[in-house]
Amino acid sequence: MGLLNFLSKRKLASFVALGVILPSAVVTTTKVIQYNQYQKEKEERLEAFEKEKEYNALKGNYQKYELPSRKQQFAKLEQLEKERNQEEMFDLVVIGGGATGTGVALDAQTRGLKVALFEQNDFSSGTSSRSTKLIHGGVRYLEQAIMNLDSSALKLVQEALLERTNLLHNAPHLSRPLPILIPIYSVIDLPKFWIGCKLYDSFYPFKDIPKSHYQNKEQTLIDFPYLKDGNLGSIVYYDGQHNDSRMNVSIALTAAQKGSIVLNHTEVVGFIKKENNDIHSPITGVIVKDKFTGKVYNVATTAVVNATGPFSDKIRQLDNPHVKPIISGSSGVHIVLPQNLCPPDKGFLNPKTKDGRVLFILPWEGKTIAGTTDEPSKIITDPKPTEKDIEFILETIAEFTKDGVVIGKDQVLSAWSGIRPLVQQSGVDSTSKISRSHSIRESPSGLISIVGGKWTTYRSMAQDTVDTVVSKFSMFTPKECVTRSLKLYGADQYFPNIYIYLMNKFNYPKDIAIHLTNSFGDQSFQIALKDNQTRIVKDYPYTVGEILFTVEKEYACTIEDVIARRTRLAFLDYNKAKEAIPTIADIMAKSLNWNDQEKEKQIKNAFEFLETMH
């Protein structure tokens, strides 16, 4: 942390004098009061709900979501196109099925608007599935805000910390608080890191996440026994962690359950305009193509939101070929290592890498994640980590390991790269220095693009975007935004001991029961009722029943959808994912009526995708 030098130069006092930290840290604003009210209401409901949920489970009253099939959704599009009924047209079409796009669809639908969302690949197939898996305000962003006297960056940290609570409470099966350890190797580091983390704590006024604290050398070495000699203990601070792609899919499924049309593998290939020969003419619809059948649909709508992340410029140029790009791509590479390199309930932060970045080592899904990098990147569909990136991460881990402990490439189980969709900033010479704040851009044709931002703030980004849509198009919404306290798919009847019930009632092995509970929440019961506990691959908790459920109920259409985003096998273990592909192909072929040619095509595509994961 450069905060060490910053504080030692006594700039903090001048920063406070500027009136930036103090006003931001004060929690008497209307927004925080509202959050406190939501928090209080959640706590009041929790105790009553927990008993009710467990009672319902014991009585067999399992939560079941009634979602329209892909076939039914396409039939509705066809009917609307045929009837050309202006009263039945959509209020909003969202392009992009990542975290932000699905968040926009859910926000608008729950306000009472008629919404359709189209994703050219799968939900979360881009950056949203390739994150560090943290729900966080960003200690590094706080440091940069202080170093640069940047009040907007401080606002982003505070906003992200408040949104962290929403993710933890609205999808408790997919998220959890996570303590993260910062090792101390200098006497002067102790007060500096302590002050930095306490400052981070001060921007979050609630009590559901513990505050940072000092941890002695003995406990630090119990947590991370391979740390190099000279350790003086550590500072432990708290953030959140989640299963990013399953969170994204859950947002999409919640939108569908509330009434939105949400279609993956459906590409927007053009815009319908009031005057088609005028690029500035208002957009009145979109042209979408089913990538499996090739069928094209004309979809009428009042407004269109472009929420395609790194591909935002592609959609903007589809609207206007002459528009200037605004996205700056930044690659973030992560590697997955064996579980024994990290305790299952605590992460590690290296605050001083040789190039000035930070490195996280985190437990996740029974393995260890290490990352990330931050380099300029071309914007492509399936980025692949480079050998240089992987070596950088391994070398950075080695900076904190004791002599004789070697963590080499042979221990890397998988690796992936995600592209951050940063908004270009003039005069900034490094992607790591570009702000993670979001921006909403409006085109003369009425296209609204939401760009930038970060996973943790997806909900507030969506709220801001829908607010813009409602204002610009003078829409009436029966409700205000309700997503701050809206439970996501799998959370309505979730309780932490579902896994015990699955073990006792359905005789599940403990690892599978825990996996189902933490991935599907109250939908675990629906998978259990399929009564197929056969594992698709040894040493992992993924079963035939789970694969069938994701195909039938979660819009999984390809083998890649299953191995990468419904299960996380491709992200956890490249070799085991390769081994599982034929079995998954057999399951899906039977469920989706693939012929031999389609089955072979799917297998080929899955193997090609896996080549980007190591």
C-alpha cells in the first residue's frame, strides 16, 4: 500500500482540510438513513422467516419458480411482431446479459415496465464470470482516492461498500463475508496498514461485517504457514465474496420470473429507426437473431439500453458507424491453485507487488484463486491468459513465500482472463489508474449506454440507468426502484442448514449437499427431487441431476454454458472439465434432442472454449 508513504508525508491532514474525507465518512446522509431502515427491516424479518423456511422444507413445501421456456419466449416475440400491437410493445429492450444488463432488466421489470433482454452468448459469458469473485469497496481504490485527493473515487468506495450489503443479503446462498489478511513485515507497516483499514471501515456504518483488527504472528502463520520469515503478524479486514456467474444467472432468472423476456444466445443485429436512412433518427425497435435457428425477429420498443460491457462501442457503432470509441479494455488474469495454499475461510492480500499493484490469494469453491493483472487489452470474445501473466502471478506469490516453498506452473489447475470495460480518460497512462466509476451516455437516436463500473455496484448502476430511461422517455412506473431489498432466485426460502436437510432427507453426500445449498439455495430441493446423484466427474460435487436442472430451468443451452457458468468446473480445473465434456454432452443431447451432428459440434465448441482456460 502506497498509503504508507502517503501518511508518513503528513498529507492526510491537508486532505481532511479539503473537506473530502470527513464529509464522505459522515453517515447522516439520507442515503445511509435509508440503508439503515432497510437493514432494520431485514433483521426484523429474518428471525420469523428462518423458522418458516425450515418448517416449509420439513413439510415438503419447496419453493418452485415458474419460468417461461426459451420456446415460449420466442413464441411471444413472434406473436407481438405479428400483431404489431402498440399497447403490447416493450417499454425497454436491454442489450447484454452480464451483471449490469440483467440488473437493468430486473430493475425496470420490478418497477412495472415491460422489458426484454437479449444476450448474444450466455448470461455472464464475458467479464461478469471472470472476476476476482470479491464483493468489495476496494482498499486499493481508497488508497488512490486519498493519494489523488479524489472525492469522486471516495464516493465510489462508499457506494460499493453499501452495495456489498445488498449482494450479501439479497443472495445469501451465493455470497458471504470474507476476512482478508495483510501481512506485516515492518514495524512501521503496522500503524500504517491499521490506519488504512480503519479508514476503510469508517466508510461502512453497519454491523453485519466485522471491523478490521490486528492478528498476531502465531495465528497468521497458522493461516498461511508458507509465509516467508520475518512476519510480525497481520491486519485482517473484511469484504465479501460471491460466485459471480451464478449470481449473474440468478439476476437474469429473477427478471424472467418477474415477467421479463430474457434470451441468451440471441443477438441484436440491427436497429429499427423512425427514419431508417437517418443515423440520428429515433430508435423504435431492434432486430434480433436466434443464433441456434437463424430466425430473425423485429422487436418494437420505446427505449434501448446498451449494457454490453467491453463491447459497448460495437453496439454504439451499430447505431452510428461514425461514433468515437469510449471503452478502454484492461485484462485481468487469475489462476487457480490447489486448496491447501489458502485456508477455506480467509484470504490474503499482497499490498506491495514489484510493479505497484496488489495481489489477492483467495479461497473459492474448494480451490485457491490468485490474481489479478491490469494491462491494456484488445477487446475480444474469449481472451486467453498469456504465459507472461501467469508467470507474473506466480512470481508475486513467491515474493511472500519462505525458502524451499515452490509454487510452479505444474500446480496451476486453470487460468482465465477477463476484460474490464473501463471508460477512456485523457491523460491517464495506465489502465490501473482509470476510474472504476460508471458513466451513462446518450446518443442522438435515443440509445442509452451504461459503461464502466464494477461488479459490486451493478445494482446501483442499473438503478441509475433505469432512472435515466424513465426520465428521458417520460415513462410512468407504478413502483419506485425495489431492487435494494429484493431477494434473488434461490434466496426466497433459503436457510443455511439446507445442506443438512438434503443429507438427511435425500441421502446426499456432504460435499454435494453443501455445493447445492451454496449454488442453488432453495432450488436445491428441486434438484434433489430429480433423484440423480451420479457425479459427472470424480472429486467434484456436480451431478447428473444438477446438469438436467440447469438445462431445463436455467436456460443452459450449450456444454460451455454448463461447464463454465452453471457449474464452475472450467474455471476450477481445466483437465477435469475436459474429462467431463463427453458425459455432459450425453446428458444434454438427450434433454435437448440433439442429433449426432449437433452433439459433435457442441463437443468441439466446448473443447475450443477450454483452450482459453489454461
